Amino acid sequence: MRILAYSHNFVREGAPIILLRLLRELRKRHEIDILKLKRPTEPLEAEFERYGIAFKEKVSLKEYDVALFNTVTASEIVMQTVGRCPLAWWIHESKIGLRYTKMEDFKPEAFVAADRILFPTKWQTQWLWRPYLKRDNWTVVPYGIGMDLSPRPCPFDKRPDRFYLLHLGRIDPRKGQDLSVQALAHLGNPKITLVLLGSRKENDPFAQRLFESGVDILHPGSVPEEQVAAYIQHCDAMIFPTRDDLITLAILEGLSFSKCVLTSDFGPIPETIIQGRTGLLSPVNDFRVLAGNVRMIYEDRELAQRLGQSGNEILQRKHSFAAHVEAMERELTRIARQR
């Protein structure tokens, strides 16, 4: 197939990274281009090009067998494309996506017009997007990760007497870094370091408050995929008390490396992170329960190891990358032009 892809941005965060990992696998069997509307160069673009995926500012839709457009923000370009090229619309957003429905350029008719709509969780279809799903043109394809699990050297000066908790994701109230900080401040354990791995806005008061909290924080910023893998490998556990996410990249990447994941019970997360079996949950916004979970795995490293191993087992059953790619390829083939 010849595939045309589109994404609202190419920064190092969930939806564009997930698209990159899928397309670099599909590139082994298909021709792929990415439609790039004019804007400054963004960090992930070089990584797409590294795998032979070209960016184009202008395309002829009749030259493509199928299009794959990324995130709910693509509704307007979906409407410009339907009828001219078979189109699959990949909607990743959790509650935050509903904000877009209030914007002027939102096109609700795109939900009916798209040949296929792909969701990573059934929860989205039941609790968020149901009012827009007027016909049977959607399906659920769970995420897979597709990350290189090769052993890597430690990317930071790791002290053997410290316990390192990794919070992965851009610094933003939705991601709950403030809850991680409050939990550690509540514990008051000077031997725990919080590693905040992700970008931050310049002069962001939310981020500034984190760094002024008195908690020991290491902030490497936003780093390439290979370094993300290295940080996960060399941290002791993952902490992710999100206020609004799906079975997100941060959780699944932690499970890929058999790390114990401490996260919130938001939305579909408890379907994969099962309390006391495949990880530890805390109610959304409850830093005290989160602090108790941190204390539990700090004091019982064998428990943390067992939870990490069980989390990896459920990842292999529910979020296999091979199964993810196979399902996405099947959905694209299903609607592609027959030449």
C-alpha cells in the first residue's frame, strides 16, 4: 500500500511517538509519506526521516491507497480528505480531547464521514465519544509499544543508596507531576529522588513550583527514545498519577521493562494496572494514598519486583506490539483502494 499519514504535531509526546513506532514498522512493507502543513521543524521529524518516511507539504490524494490521520484535532482535514482517499482516523485523546469539540474548527461530521475510526480503548467509545459515533465505522485497537529493550548504560550519576522514581511525560498539571512531588514531600524520605523526564514550557509557574518544593528532583528534560529506555531501565519504579490519560505511553513503557508502576485509577487504567497484582493505584488527586504506595515499594523491593513482572505479563497479553501492528495494518488494508 501507499499510505499518507498526518499528525497535528511532531513533538516528543504520546500520540506522535505512537504514530512513529507504527509507521516505522509498516515502512518495512509499505510506502509512507507524511503530510506536513507549514510550520517550524519539530523534534520527531528527523526520526521519521531516519526511517525513510518523507514529509511533503503538497500531495495528490489519488496517488495514495489509504490515509491515516492522527488525533481528534484532525477533524477539519478529515473532512477535506474523505471521498478523495480512503481514510482511517486515529483518536487517542481522553477527556482533554473534549475541549477541542468547543473550538471553531471542530467538524463533528468527520465522525460519520471517516471510513474508519480507531480508538486505543473501549472506554473512550463508552464515556467520551459515544455522542459522535452515529454509525458502525469504528473499532478498538489496543496500543503496543515497539520499544528497543536492549540493555543501556545508566544516563545519570546513580547513587546506590538512593531510590529513583521516574515520572515520564511533559511537565503539565494533567500529568500530575505536582502529585508526585506532594507525595514525596509528605513522605519526607531524603533517599528518594524524583526523575522528571519530559519537556517543560519556558517560565512555566507550574514547573517552577515543582523545583522549589524541596523534593530531590532530577530533570533531564525531553530526550530521544534510546535515552528514555535507559532512564526507565535504571530507575527503580515508575510514578504516574495522571488526572487524564488512557493506558498511556509512560505506563506501557514502564511495564515493557518490568518496572512497578504507581498510577492513578483514572478511566481505563485499572484494566491494565490491577491494584496489588500488576501495579499500585491511587485515587485521582490523592497524593496521600500515592505516598503510601511509594512507601510500600520502598520498604518492600521484592513486592516492587513482583508487581513489575506481573505488569509485564499483562502487557504481553493485552498490548503486544506485534498484535497492535497487525491490527492497525488490517484496518488500513480493509478500507484501502483496490488497484
